[in-house]
Amino acid sequence: MAKIFCVANQKGGVGKTTTAVNLAAGLAQLNQRVLLIDLDPQGNATMGAGINKADLESSVYQVLLGMSDVKTARKTSETGKFDILPANRELAGAEVEMVELDNREKRLKLALAEVEGEYDFMLIDCPPALSMLTLNGLCAAHGVIIPMQCEYYALEGLSDLVNTIKKVHAKLNTDLKIIGLLRVMFDPRMTLSQQVSAQLEQHFGDKVFKSIIPRNVRLAEAPSYGMPGVVFDPSSKGAQAYIAFGAEMVERIHTL
Ligand code: ADP
Ligand code: MG
């Protein structure tokens, strides 16, 4: 049975999609069977996996609304060697349209059940909000991976997310836990990064992943070629860090 993880942080631009796409490709390189779920109407994970978001017959939107299923809507990323349930702008409408439906928080969970035997990992790239879409991600998952930049305001937003995760755990999904905080876009030359990083370790202990993702321009360039960074330039520091993170995740799921 697949282990399901959300990559979540309600802030935009913190590295969620980069983490989801590169972890998916990194895990695939470690021979793990991966389904990446793009739950952001921006469709950045879809494009980053080399799938044209403008050319989708069905996507996660139709799946959530019960008009399609995962087996029909999924695609294979030829560059990343993983499967993806793609998204595009249509998905923005799901927020409102799901309100009227039964099990509105659990629609993704129910849909994914159909294929959970086919994968080792499912990774959900969440949008930058604590919305109904993110709630569907949190209800479907066993755990949350929180990417964060080591900057002054990073900790401030974290408490809202942690509180949301606690509420979902209490009311909707008792499986849910924080798997870990992932330090991304890390610049070791900055004193502030070092300080915030040390603070994180103090507060969250072994909930902070050992792997640290450096700021690396190759990771930022890769999506414009429709490739995960770990495939675009495997020897780059960013790629190496995401491969190491993949290995850390494989190790961690044995202790869950
Ligand atoms: P989010 O999904 O949280 O909005 P993204 O993953 O899209 O964040 O990242 C925001 C921007 O930062 C993108 O342009 C991305 O290419 C860039 N980026 C993300 N991680 C890194 C990194 N480790 N090094 C350099 N650029 C990065
Ligand atoms: Mg994103």
C-alpha cells in the first residue's frame, strides 16, 4: 500500500512544487513507484513533470468532482519516470463546486484508494492556502512534509499550518502527522539562515529532516525544460540534495 504525503505550506514560493517534483523523481531513481498529485490550479508540478497543462482531457479537477477517475486522468512523466495526476486552471473551480458534494473533504482520499496498491509513494503538491483543496490533501495523507526557507518570518506562518494539521488530525484524519520540516533554498553563508536553522532543530528536534536543500539555480531552470532538477542536471548540488532527501524518506517510512 502506498504511503501518502502532502507537501504543504500556506505560503507561496517556498519550494513546495520544487520539492514535490524532485522528490518524486528522486524516489523514482531509487526504484520506488510514485504518483505525484498536482493539487494547485497553477499546474506548476504538471508542467515541471513535462506534461502540457493546456492539453488535458481530464485532470484532478474531474476526479474530485466525480466526473473521471485516477486511472483515466493520470499521465506518466517521461522525464521524471513517475506518474502524475495533473492539474490546470480548471481546478480553481473545484473549491466552490465541492461545497455542495458529499464527503467534500475526503474526495481525494476516496479517489486515490483505487490505485493505492500500484504505488509505493503518493506525493501531493498543495496550493499556497489552507483551502478546501489543501484540506483534501491533508485528509488523504499519512503525513505532511513542510518545506521552509530559513528566514525570519518562516516560523510565524508555521504555527497556522501546525494548528490546521492538529485540527485535521483530531477531527478528520487520525493517521495524519508531521513527517518533517525540510530546509530549502538554504544559503549556508548567511548568518540568519544558520540561526533559524538551529532554532528549528531546537524546537522540532528530529522532525527536522537531516537533508538540506541548497539554493541552486539548476533547480530553478529545470521546469522550463519540462524536467525535474534531478534529471535536468543530476550532478548539481540541488539534484544531489533531493536524491539524498529521497533516500531519507525511504528510510523514514519504515519507522512510521
Ligand atoms: P511553491 O510551490 O511553494 O510556490 P516553488 O517550488 O514553485 O514554490 O518555488 C518558488 C520559486 O523558487 C521557483 O521559481 C523555483 O524554481 C525556485 N526554487 C525553489 N527551490 C529552489 C532552490 N532550492 N534553489 C533555487 N531556486 C529554487
Ligand atoms: Mg507550487
